[in-house]
Amino acid sequence: MANLERAPRKSFNDLIYDLIFKNYVWQSIFRTGYPNTPRNQMLAVATNVFLHLHPTRIHRTHVKITHTYCLGGLSFFMFLGLTVTGVLLMFYYVPSIERAYQDIQELEANVRFGQLLRNMHRWMAHAMIILVLLHMMRVFYTGAYKPPREFNWVVGVVLFILTLLLSFTGYLLPWDQLAFWAITVGTTMVGSAPVLGDESKFLLLGGFSVGPNALIRFYTLHVIGLPLVISIFMAVHFWRVRRDGGLARPL
Amino acid sequence: MVSRAAAAIRTRPRREREQEVLVWPDLVFIEFISALIFSIALMVLSAMVNAPLLNRADPDTTPNPSKAPWYFLNLQELLLHMEPAWAGVIVPTIALVLLAAIPYWDRDTQGQGVWFGTKFAGRLTVFGFTAATLITSLLIIWDGSLHVVWTENIIRGLGLNSDFSWPGGLDWFRNLRGFDTGIPWESLGFTIGGFTMFEDWRAIPLGIPGTTTDPWLLNLNFPSFLSQQIIPVATMVGLPVAFVVFCKMLGWIQTRRDIALLIFSAFIGVYLTTTIVGTAFRGQGQDLKPPWDIVVLEE
Ligand code: HEM
């Protein structure tokens, strides 16, 4: 009978598992092990900084891929990716008309993975615009803007505008012909406004045409001003999704 | 009157806990996988296609064509067909305000949370999108005078008339500006009771001299006003109205949601068409060209 009281021998796998997940350092970071009971899974979502944007439980129709196609989440993911790659780009880039273009050339030629970094930032920016537009279409066609979500739809429209502005301000930074003339064309359109057209254009460019002042303004807006503003609106957007009772579903 | 907050709770569906699943693992897993797929796809794309970098910016050499970033090319496309103030500022502002206003106008809580929630939603979407795409393309072709080129080529090609050219009497139908340049406005004045009315359509006195220096406000150039403002704006207002009336006659429209579906889909059609034309079909001097014929010159 004494046999039964002896602890079963640990397998090799268990030993490795314990070594990785049951040591002092790991447990100081993750206080509990893998959440394998419903109660612990809910706690994991509710108590983790990153996961707590979610509710702990959601309606089963909303986890179907075909309901949201993850488009809002992916827009946000693009924003995160752009922030990471953007910060890395800032290490190499100086927003002056003497250095900007050269910095980009050197980034591409001399920095390890520099070209890849720039490509990622560029293509993610394009992807984000497309994803935001598709997200708007999915919200529209599922009728998810209806009460009580009116205001969150408006927040969404603001997010769309901010996304475009972020991309537009970034477009000037490489200071090549593409950048220069695209911004010239774009700001000329602003200048044609019937009221305050010339004034807005002047404010945006810090002058009458695209030059050093425009570059520093676009840079500042691109790396700090607009990201801050869009983060605030995103926070409100996500909060409202929760406050409005999760995603829309039929009454 | 119930408070908005109370109304917001009331318009929520009842919570059905038995129908709920746990965010961990069900949703977190999907999010993780989709993020992974996107990361890999973007990595692959970035490894294969380089972001463009042209010559250093030079204010003295203008590329022809000069284009805004692709997501503004729909507006740049509009610019070719109307007064810049409309295309660049007023139209987009109105479009965004209307877009934001949709939920304040279509407030019925029925049909939310399901794809294409009304009976005719599918038809309205397909019709709105297709018809708007077609009509926009036709309008662009017309304003690019392609119908003139095509007609001339066909008639010449068939050997009907080897030196046929577009009849002068139809000059007004060459393109939008035809309403300005193709009509003999000079001879359209008339006399009532000894007064000659509209002797000069190109300078109809409006303002009181001395109150403004803006010649446009002093003297209205009616033919140009007609082709650059009245016709474009009437088209942008009239077509959506016509769409709604047409679908109403077919019995497809029963609620505001239906109207919203129709107009939104049409909007997406116009948005896409103008973006694509602006991006891929505009060559030097913003002429209509097939994509393979477009080269950028530096001048
Ligand atoms: C930077 C841009 C945006 C981000 C990161 C974002 C993110 C999200 C996320 C993560 C959700 C949760 C559901 C889902 O993934 O579909 C959501 C829902 C929603 N979004 Fe956005 N969004 C953005 C732009 C927009 C735009 C442009 C609109 C509309 C004009 C919009 C309107 C809404 C509405 C009404 C909901 C609630 C949907 C429902 O209840 O089913 N959002 N958004």
C-alpha cells in the first residue's frame, strides 16, 4: 500500500516544462501557468494589460471570421507595426532638406535590413489605408453603425481621416521627386478652398511652397502629433465598442 | 423623454450567456493567426518589392504627370472635371460629413449586426456599385473626348468617309468644356422692351463695382460657370437622386437603410473608379491613356 503514496516519477518532458515555466523568474512575470480552466482564461484576459481591451466572453457569431474579417483588429495591428518600424526609421533619418534624401539612400545601401525596414513601413502604410476602408465597408454592410453605435461610427470617420493624414505627411519625408511633387499637388488642392484656402496651405507648408519649413512640419506631425491624436481616438473607439455592448448583433 | 444612456441600453440586444465563448482562447487565437499571416505576407512583399525612391527633390523639374499619393487621386481626378474648389475641398468635405451623418439619419435598429440585413440589400448593393462604376466611367470617357476619337476612327475605319471629323454642330458635346466653348454664346443675347439682355454671357454684371476686386464676383462668366460648376454639381446631386427614384420604382427600397445601402455602394463605386482612373489611366497632361502607355517626363 505504501506504493500508492509515492509521487509518480516525472517524465523528461515534465522536467523541461517545470524548468522553463516553474522557475522563480518566469513566475515573477507570469504569476499563473497556462490558463487551462475557463475561470483562469477569463482572468487572463481581464488582468493582462494588452488583452484587457477585450471583454472576457463574446457572442459566438462574433468570432466567426466572416463577421468582421478581423479588419478593425488588423488596422490596429498595422498601426502598431508602423509605430515599431517608424521608431527604427527615426534612428537613421534627419528631417532637413540637406540630409533627408541622403539619409534614405544610406539607409537603403548601408544599414543592415535598412531597405527591408523602409519597405515594411511603406507597404504597411498602404495596407492600413486599404484595411481601414474595408473595415468601414464591413461595418456599413453589417449595419453596425445603427444606435447605439452612432458616435463610434463618427469616431471611425475621424480615424479614417487621421489615417490618410498620417500617410500623407509621411509621403514627403524621403524628399525625392515623388514626395515633393505629390505634396505640391496635394497642398495646391488645399489652397483652392473657397474660404481660408491660402491660409490653410500656408499654415501647412510654413510658406508658399514646399520647402524646409514644410519638411519639418510634416515630420513633426508624422512622428508625434498625428500618432498621439490617432491613439487617443483609437482608445475612444475601442472603449466605445465595449461600452456599446460589444459588436452589433440583431435585436 | 428617455435619456440617451437609457436608450442606448434599450437598443442593445439581450445578453445570451449560453451563446458566448471565451475570448481566450477562441478570439485571441484568431487574432494571433491573422496578425501572423499579415506579418508574413508583408515581409514577403517587402523582400520582393522595394519602396520607390526617385531622384532628389528638385523644385525646378516638374514631372509630367505630377500626381498626389494614390489615395488622393480620386480627388485629383475630380479636379479635371470641375472648379478646383469643388473637387479639392467642398466635395470631399460634404462627402465626409454625409458619411458621418449616416447613423443619425438611418436610426432604425432593425437589421443590425448581420450582413446585408434587408430583403433587397444584395440587389441594391450590386446595382448601386455597378451602375455608379459604369456611369462614372462613361462620364470620364466623355469628358476625355474619347467618344469623339472613337467615332472618328470607326467611321474612317469602316471606309464610310475617309476624312470624317466630329461635326461642328456637335462641338458642344465634345466634352464638358464643350458647353463653354462649343456653343455660340455671343449670339444668344435677346431684346426685351428695348433692353438687350445678356449681351455678353461671359460678363454678366453681378456685383456692385467698388465692393469687391474679385472679377468673378463682379462679372459672372456664365458659360464657364455652367460647365465647371452647375453641370458637375447637378450631376453629383442628380444621379444619386435618380438612383433612389429608380430603385423605389422597382420596389427595392422600403426603409432608409435601403437608401443608405444604395448610395453607399454607389459611392464606393465612384470612389474606386476615380481612384483607379487617376492612378493608372492618366498620362502626360492628365490625358486618358492605357496604363502601358504612361511614361513620366521631367520638364
Ligand atoms: C484606424 C482606424 C480604425 C481602427 C484601428 C478600428 C478598429 C476597430 C476594431 C478593432 C473594432 C472591433 C471589431 C472589428 O474588428 O471589426 C472596430 C469596430 C467598429 N469600428 Fe472601427 N476602426 C477604425 C476605423 C473605423 C472607421 C473608418 C469606421 C467607420 C467609419 C469605424 C467604425 C466602427 C464601428 C461602428 C465599430 C463597431 C462595429 C460593430 O459593433 O460591429 N472604425 N473598430
